[in-house]
Amino acid sequence: MIEFNSVSKTFQEITNTFPALSDISFAIQKGEAFGVVGESGAGKSTLLRLINALEKPTSGSVDVEGITLSTLENKQLRPLKKRISMVFQQFNLLNNKTVAENVRLPLEIHSHSVHLTVDEALNFVGLEDKKDQYPSQLSGGQKQRVGIARALVTRPDILLCDEPTSALDQSTAEEIVQVLKEAHKAFNMTIVVVTHDLPVVKALCQRVAVLEKGELKTILDVNPSTEPA
Ligand code: ADP
Ligand code: ADP
């Protein structure tokens, strides 16, 4: 349902010695949890930004549910884009809004015929008792739970996660991965998670793409049941 066909992306910067992405082809199945790993500068963020049409490929095409994104105008992209949610490394919460207001925001930007209520979304991440607090009153892990609730409230078909655990300590990171895993199971979404954190991939993903300097080195099956104890 997400397909990269010979995608290259070059930025017109003389400082870049290699393309952000070089001739990348792969497909992510509907409902799959797919990881993307690689060092800083490998092209991970660019790959995510191509999926939600914040960037266009220099060559090749990115198709979501059979639609080539670069053929659509911004207005035509809207129905597709509103079914994609994003979870960020630095949470991206609005500090002058309460937890409930932050979670409600995506519902106010676009109308969604099917969605969770704010209470349902907060309940899912275990933060129903924090709805009237402000982000500054929360721990990092709680902030990320709010970020996940905000992503889930629209019942997205695709959840893009950009380093969702990188700002958190290890035990909090493990909790956040469990929340994402439960969300994947409960809502039957496609998840694409970009991370430096291999344990995140192991706990959450079915497959993982390894990027190196803009090249797709390999796609590995992740199968925790066959890992040695
Ligand atoms: P990663 O997320 O793996 O750290 P990025 O996708 O952010 O990698 O970046 C890949 C490469 O593309 C890097 O060399 C980066 O400097 C370059 N790049 C990314 N975005 C831009 C941009 N908007 N303008 C110029 N160069 C960019
Ligand atoms: P990450 O570590 O999550 O990849 P980066 O710091 O690489 O984040 O990039 C943050 C943002 O800056 C992204 O939107 C990316 O496209 C942009 N960016 C990255 N490298 C460059 C660059 N060399 N010039 C301009 N923009 C860049």
C-alpha cells in the first residue's frame, strides 16, 4: 500500500556529497509495522517526508494505495494526508494548550467521519487523568503518550513515527514501544517507524529497511520468536 519505485531525492546543496535517497524501491504492506534504520544523514527523515508528501522525489514515484503522490495538487492530497498521522521525536505539543486541546487539534483541522473521542484517545494511552494539564507539567514519556493520542484520535490508516523514543530514557522508551504495539494491534494501521534504536525495531516491526548514505542496503525480516533467549 506504500510503494517506492526507483525513488531518488537530491537536494540542491553543494554541501551534500551524496543524494538523500538513491534509487530506492520497496513496498510496505497494508497493516504492516515497518522499521527504517540507518545512521544520521542516511535519508530516514526524507523517506518519511516523501510518504506524507512533504517532499517530492527528484525521480521515481511514491504511491500510497495506488495513488502516485507527486501527480496530485495540495488540495487533492488532503483526503489522503488526513489519514496519515505522525509521532515526533520532540513530541511537537503546543505548550499553551492543555493535553485535551492538543489531542483535539487534528479533529479541528480536518473533518473525520470516523475518529476516536479525545477521551477515548487519552484513555488508550493511559492519560485520562491528565487531560486538563499542560505539557510542561508532564514527563517526557507522558508527553509522548499525548503525541500518540493526538496521532490516534483521527483513526489513521498510516502512522509515521520519527525517532519516537530517542528523547526518552530506556525504560520509558520500552513503555512507549508497548503503547505503539498495542495501537498497531487495536487499530490495524500501517506503521512506519524511523529509529536509531534497534530494540524498538525488534519489539515492534515485522520488517526493517537498512539505509546507508541514501542507499537501501537490505530489508530484513524481524522475527523475535526465533531470537535466542
Ligand atoms: P536522516 O533522517 O537519516 O538523518 P535525512 O533524511 O534527514 O537523514 O537527510 C539525508 C541527507 O539529505 C543528509 O545529507 C541531509 O543533510 C540532506 N537533507 C535532508 N533534508 C534536506 C534539505 N531540506 N535540504 C538540503 N539537504 C537536506
Ligand atoms: P533527523 O535527525 O530527525 O533526521 P535532521 O536534523 O536531520 O533531523 O533534520 C531536521 C529537518 O531539517 C528535516 O526536515 C530535514 O529535511 C531538514 N534538513 C536536514 N538536513 C538539512 C540540510 N543540510 N539543509 C537543510 N535542511 C536540512
